[in-house]
Amino acid sequence: MAALRPTSPQRSGSPQRPGPPQRPAELPPTAWAVLGLLSFPGERTGYELKKWADASLRHFYWSPAISQIYAELRRLEALGYASSRRSGPEEPRAKRSYAITAEGRAALVGWAGGAEDAGPPVLKHPLLLRVWLGHLTAPEHLRALVSEHIAHTRGELKEVHDALARADGDEAWTHPQIALRWSGRRLEAEVDLAEAMLADLTEMTGPSASGQPPEDSPTDG
Amino acid sequence: MAALRPTSPQRSGSPQRPGPPQRPAELPPTAWAVLGLLSFPGERTGYELKKWADASLRHFYWSPAISQIYAELRRLEALGYASSRRSGPEEPRAKRSYAITAEGRAALVGWAGGAEDAGPPVLKHPLLLRVWLGHLTAPEHLRALVSEHIAHTRGELKEVHDALARADGDEAWTHPQIALRWSGRRLEAEVDLAEAMLADLTEMTGPSASGQPPEDSPTDG
DNA sequence: GTGTGCATGTAAGTGGTTACATGATTGA
DNA sequence: TCAATCATGTAACCACTTACATGCACAC
């Protein structure tokens, strides 16, 4: 439910040795995202990173497996892009906290400022696949699925609105806030889109069956 | 550029033996999507399937590698969900055409009518990740990336509009048409969303740098 | 004859998942 | 005392990709 900020303590990073000089490595997007999470001030554990990602990046980018986060953190540290610190005995719980290094920040800035646009958005919408294959489904069932989707999306929208209200006016976290606004508007659009599709469905396929593809003999396969 | 219909010949499927009785297998979504492609009348090759998917499913679901398509077709045939036919010598080019079987159709209908909603939509939007990480980028560069995205999306939108215009009034392919309409509206919303974000970016981060996260000492990592 | 499109595949790699295993701390 | 949360990882698996290899048909 936390939205913009991580809930971790605002400790300052550990001092670190420069690390071996490497040109900005080719990394999968997930690694950059994890490094991006670390680029905000403070150090944090893999577990915290996961929660934070689920509350923010999930709405427009990804929701990684926790095991994946740990794997990326290890890789980032091996590259010298992050440094880690074991909690001392003064802390109640044993854990490992990560912070970005100067090298990591430089590499990340290089990636973020890169000319290539990091690829087009990818959308995988199972509901639309079902609609596309609507001739296989009872029309009422299809409409019920769309309605469920609308209800679910409204729920997500409420979460984002709440997060936005909580974060309003926090000038320090401008960019996450802009991304969250986009997510809110996007979810509103998703609702509108589904409602328009529902209207199309009612209008074009009628209350009962219709819209079957032509000459699809039932014995043909 | 073909949109609703495949361009393949409308041949009727080959006769086939019932195949071993198996309960509807657990299949990855890609397999169902390929089987769904085959659920429209006519038989077609893997190559044709790939082109068709790129022209339709790509807008809301997926754009698979051609090698993946061939692999799924083999799996589907092994399951008895599809049957294939080698082209005879009368045809100019050697190829293998696939058709859905009765068993495959039954399994697909079971999947499509299933209670589970096949999972929530997944969105992976690299541009938003960049915006979220906007404190690492020069504001003008960020805005340029968003503008590029708008231009690119308008291009996609034109494709969909054209396809829609070509397909208008074709009552036989109602559901693919509804999905395509959704895609068109979605792309329009994507443009609106990006324009709103551009306004936010201009308003909240100013023409030059600002919106840095707090106390992020450059030596801290 | 040369390039483009049609057509089919194999091999290797990887990004990412689920399931599993472990244990400490916190709060009801 | 019992469940939930915090916290970290390993092992196995798999969906999917890229690169590669092959060859025919057709238009220029």
C-alpha cells in the first residue's frame, strides 16, 4: 500500500572502494529497475525492495519474484554497482542492506540518458484474448468477465488514488508522483475502455449467441 | 498489415482419428493463443499464423517468435488438438498446414469458458520506468522521449484505424473486430496519457533541472 | 543472377517463475 | 502459543528469445 516512498530508514550509505573499472554492462531491464530502486536515498533490504516495487512499479512496469530481486542484488554487487552491509548486533534482526555505489549511479545515469528508448511498451491482456476468441464463449459469460475486470480495475484505481492523496504535495518525490498520476489516469482509461467494449459486445453480439465465424463446420477438426 | 482475417485459403480441414482421450491439458497461454488462431475456419501454416498474430494479437496480447509458433504447433499436434497436412505436389511450395481437431476445439472452449479469468493484464512500460527514475535524466531529454513515444503511438494508431476501416461491416468476424476497436481506443488513450504526462513534466519539473530527491549526496554510493 | 519473401526448423541461452527450505521476530 | 511478517536464499523448471542453417519461388 505504500506508494511513493519506501518505509526504510534513511541511513546514509556505507563507504566503498572504487571497484574494478568496467564499461557500463549490458543488463536486463530488471537489473536496471532494481538499481533504480536503489538510486533513491537510503539503503534497504531485498525484502523492502520487493514491497516497494509491488506498491509502485507494479502499476506500470513489473512485479518481480522475491528470489529474482535477491539474484539481481547479488549480480549488482558483483559488478560493483551496489554495496551491501550486514546488520550489526545492535539491530534486532539479521539482514543485509544494499546501497548504490558511485559506479552504479554513473552506469544508471548512462542507461537512463541513453538514446535508445529501452523498447516499446508490452501489453499482455488475457481478457482481450478471450474477447478476440469470443465465438467460443457464451456471450453472457464474456460480458460477465468484462464486468469483473471493470470491478477489479476500479479497486486498483482506488489504491492508486489513495496513494496519490497521501503523497500530494511532496515535492521531493516528483517523478514517482508523476508516474503514479499516469497510472491513475491509465486505470481510469482502462475502465472506460472496458465499458465501451461492453457496449460493443451488447450491440454487436446481442443478448444471446451470434457472431459465429462463417462455415465453421463442427466436424472440421 | 492484414488485420482481422488471415490471408490463407479457406480450405476445409483434413479428416483425423480421435486421438488418445486426455483431460484438457494444462497449457501455457501461448499454446491457447495458437490454438485460438486455429479455431477460425481454414487451415494454415506456421508462417501464416505468425503474420496473422503480428497483425492482430500483437496489439493487445503478444507477438511470438516464429520458432515458438512451430514449437507450439508440434505440441498441439502431439496432444491431438491439431492435425497437420503436408502440401501435395500440386501446390507450388512444400509446406505443412495445420487445422484444429474436434478435441482441440473442445479443450479450447473449455479454456475460454473457464471460470478463472486467465490472469490480470500485464503491462511493461519502459518509458514509465524512465519517468519514475526521472531524477537521473535531463528534463528535456525525458520530455523528448515522451514525445517520441507519442509519435510512435500515433503511427500504430493509424495502422489500427486503417485495418478497422477495411474490416468495417464484416459481420462474420465480429469478435476480432471488437478487440481491434478496443485496441484503437486504447492507443488513443495512450496518446492522451502521454500528453498529460508531458504537461505534468513541464509543470512539475520546470524547463530545467529540479525535482531531485532529497539529501542524495553524490558521494553516498 | 540477385535479393526478397515464403517456409521450416535446431541449438543454445536467459530471464524469470514456482516450490521448497529455513529461521527469527512480532503481535494477537 | 500460534499465526503473520520479516528475511534470505537454493533448485528446478519453463516459456520464450536469438542466432543459425537451409532451401525454394518469384520478381526485378
